Amino acid sequence: MKNHPELVVEAGGRRRLILSGTSQAAATVAGALAQLKQAMPTATPLNLRARLQAGSQPMTGVGLVVGGAGSLNVIGSLLAPR
């Protein structure tokens, strides 16, 4: 936080860093996939990928190359039609 004070935000009385990129996304998506797999143990990798995409929230103002399927939404993925 000392090296990059421009990335620090206050939320709920706690200081946090805002980070982005594939190194951040990989861990987040892996955790989301673990939750989906636990809820649907017989789902195939292709089914899980489709659910993540179907449950994502569109990102306004960015194209497909930047935003992909959208912002990750685990609850939306769990509720997506099977």
C-alpha cells in the first residue's frame, strides 16, 4: 500500500487495494468454479464454463475483447438455466 497509494480505497472502515489483471482473475475464477463444482458435482468442464458465461453481468462501455463474457457473478451462474 505504501508503494501504490493511488490503488488504495476505503471500504467498510478497511483499506483495500484495487488490483486487476489475469493474475487476479485466475484465482477468483478458480474459486468460483470450485463453488459451482461443489453445487453441481456431475457438471462437465464445458457445462461449468457455459454457466460462468451465462451468469455473468454485462460490462457496459467495453467490447468483447476487453470485457469477455462480462463480470463474474457466481450466484447468477448457479441460477442460470441448466
